Amino acid sequence: MAESLWTDLLGASFAQRYYDAGGIRTRVLEAGDPEAPLLLMMHGVNGHAETYARNIRAHARDFHVVAPDFIGHGFTDKPLDRDYEIPTYVRHMADLMDALGVQRASLSGESLGAWVAVRFLQAHGDRVDRLVLNTPGGMNANPKAMESLRTLTREAVTDPTREKVRKRLEWLFKEPGSVTEDLVETRFRIYSQPGYREATELTLCLQDLPVRERNMLTADDLQQVRVPTLLVWSTADPVAGVEVGEWCHDQIAGSELVYMRHSGHWPQFEEADLFNELHLAFLLGAQGQDR
């Protein structure tokens, strides 16, 4: 049976919208009651809002769900006068919350999104309710993974083809067959936009070791996290092994750690049903447990 991002969203009242976030035209997928608690779902490097296509409907029953395209990504503006280090994304998310007219939110970030979430908490602690760090970036520097990500991304955005885009996506998954044609087509359209290659050269800066190191999260940074925190780690993550997850869990007092055993860097997509169950239980205040 063919799978589609559209069927993942069937039954949800959702919209694609654009907000002016500090002068950046920002594209979001948005669902749920605007009066409900805000849940920001933040994607990884060179990703986009469809990272959460399989999660939006399940969460819209209880939350005002907003999945944005980061600055420099997706269909959001891509100014070439920015450094695209972590503070740039933190500022963008604060501006987006202001544009939404919301003071507080729970933050759920995947990869780069999780890295941004921790730094957002440091800068705007009074604006964060709960924190989900899903296969987070910024905890380690894995030269092999950094080189793979840099190479595959550059290849995919330079004279894009669907085959090159598929290869870039398959790197994220434990089971390459889980990459759907619909997801490939969506990312192909994004990567084919005029100017996307130039923006990508800037957004890849965090894969350069000196830049990464000055933005990385330290034990001291994590020990300062004082909000309820869920760590989602996959046992086949190509970026950071389970030992990094254990280290992170040890640093964040009271954090919950769950393992996803049948996914790579995108557990929210590859194991969507289990992710949604664990994620909602945590966000709604239920006690999680290691799996």
C-alpha cells in the first residue's frame, strides 16, 4: 500500500501558514486549538516541518502544535547574511513564539532541533514548560557522521535529483525502505528552490569541527536544565551512540530516557506509533519508563 504524508495528516484540522518572525517569513504546519498549550516541534539540519508529519495529528488533540521550518530551511526565508550557529535558531524560535502571541511552550526537538531547544531554555527559561530531546545533536562530535552528513547534503542540493535526495534521507533511517516516495518528492521540491544550495553552505557550518565545538553542549549546560525532560534515543542512531544518551541522562537531573530499537535518526517517523505514545505520556505528565 502506498504511503503518503497526506494520509498521515488525515483526520487532523491543520494548516500550512506563514508568520513574520522577526522579519523572517516563516513557514509552519499548524494544528490543534490555538488556546491549547503550545508544542513546538523542531526539525534537524536541512530538514523541514514534514519531519513531524506522522506526529502532528496525534498531538493536536491536546496541544496547539506548530512545526516550523527553521530559518535557512524548508520554505522559510534563507538570508545569506547570517552565521547559522545555534543562537541564530534560538532567536528565530523566540521571534516565532512572539509572532504566535504565546509566552510559553513545550519544546520537542530532533537532532539540530534538540540542540536549539536546550540553548533556548538557557536563554528563555521562563518560556519553556517541558523539553523533549530526540536523537539530539550538539552532545558530541562524530567526525565520520559529520563528514557523511556534509557530503550527502551537498550532493543532494547540487543539481538535485530524486535519487540523490533519497540517498540523503536513507542515511537517517535504520530501514532505508521506510523512506517513502512522498517524502522524497517533498524534500526534492525543497532542495530544488533557487538559492537553496547557497543557503545550505551556511547551514552546514555546524558540521565543521571548530564551529561545532564552540556551540556544543557541555555537562555544565545540561546540569542547568531544570524542567521535566524526556530523552529519546535510538539504538541505530548514526550520529550519537547510546553511551552519549546515558551520559546526557546522567547530567539532566530527573530526566527520563527511552530507547527506540527499530529506527535510526528519525524515530518520530520510523516508529511513529511508539514515539507518539511515549511522547504524549511525557508531555501530559504521565511517568515514562525505560524501554
